[in-house]
Amino acid sequence: MTSPSYRVIAFSGSLRKSSVNTALVLLAQRISPPELSIELVDWVDQLPWMNPDLEVDPPEAVVRWWQTLRDADALLVGMPEYNASPTALAKNALDWATRPPGDRAITGTVVAFMSAAGRSGGANAQTNISRVLGYLGAVMVDEPPVQLTAVGDRIDADGHTDDPAIIEAVAAKLAAVVDALRLRDAAPD
Ligand SMILES: Cc1cc2nc3c(=O)[nH]c(=O)nc-3n(C[C@H](O)[C@H](O)[C@H](O)COP(=O)(O)O)c2cc1C
């Protein structure tokens, strides 16, 4: 068996107990290809609200988040959509990821979103923030999109599902993450 060559961290942008976006992250962990080791970061709610004043002497959670990002090859986010935007939880974690200016923790990280939401499937939440993170130096894996609607009764809170469409969508995203990491590593400096 191949040992994982890439370290992926993953968080969910929902705090809801039966969150379908957390379920997608847990499913990804379960069906992860051998090239990826996916570690769940379940403490992004401990990050303080973004306040540049805090960057002078960053709190422990912020230092830990920056280090966790720097140690990872990729970041996977279960991204719910609230009012056509990322949830405040996800946005706050991603805002911190773009700091400090000049040495952004997210620089060079391969980033992929998976969403289960209402009618939009999370497309609105993903689009704007994806463009900005790409501009700030993340390597965005937007294709193939994981933007699922009405999946609440087809996946349980632990990410168990026998719906091939959900499994295939998540598997395809993980395969695209592997491809992006290989491409990143093959690129000349
Ligand atoms: C305040 C609020 C706003 C929402 N806005 C949207 C929206 O703009 N588009 C959408 O597709 N779903 C929207 N939804 C539905 C959520 O995306 C859906 O409930 C989703 O399951 C939440 O993710 P979770 O199960 O991971 O908590 C909204 C839900 C809430 C609570």
C-alpha cells in the first residue's frame, strides 16, 4: 500500500450537530485516496473574530491555525452557504488564513471547497471567496465542483451514504486535489 504523500487539513464551516457539510468532510476522510492523509481541524470556532489589532501579538489559536496551514499541502472546506455567502465561521477562518500580509499562511496551499446547501448548492458561497484566495496565492481546485442540493436525507451526520452521486462527487474532487498537488510539485520554482 502506498503511504500518503500529501497532508490535507479539513474543516467544516457549519457548527450544526447534523451538518451535511461536516458530513461531506467526514466522507472525504473515509474515501480518501492513498495519496492523501486528511486530518480534521475541528477547532476553527476557537479563532477570534478577525481583528488586525490582534496580529501585533497573535493569540494562541491564530498562531496554531497559521502553523497548521503552513504544515499542510492542502485545505479542504465543507462550505455551507448562508445568504449567498460563506458562513461567518468559514469566512473568519479563511480571513485569518490570508494573514499576515506579506507572509500569508494560505500561500501555495491547494484549496478545495465542497458544499451542500439550498437551491444554489453553495455556488455563491464558493465563487467569490475562491477568486480572492486564488489572487492571494492559494491554488484553487474549483473543478469539478461539489455543489449539492437536498442531500440531508441521503447522508448521515457521520458522512455515511450509499448515494453514488455524493460519493462520486467527493471522490472526483479529491482526485482533482491530488492532480493539483502533483502539478504544483512538478512546476519549476
Ligand atoms: C441563515 C441562513 C441562510 C441561508 N442561505 C442560503 C443561501 O443563500 N443559499 C442556499 O443555497 N442555502 C442557504 N441556506 C440553507 C443552508 O445552506 C442549508 O441549511 C445547509 O444545509 C446548511 O449547512 P449545514 O447542514 O452544513 O449546517 C441558508 C441557511 C441559513 C440558516
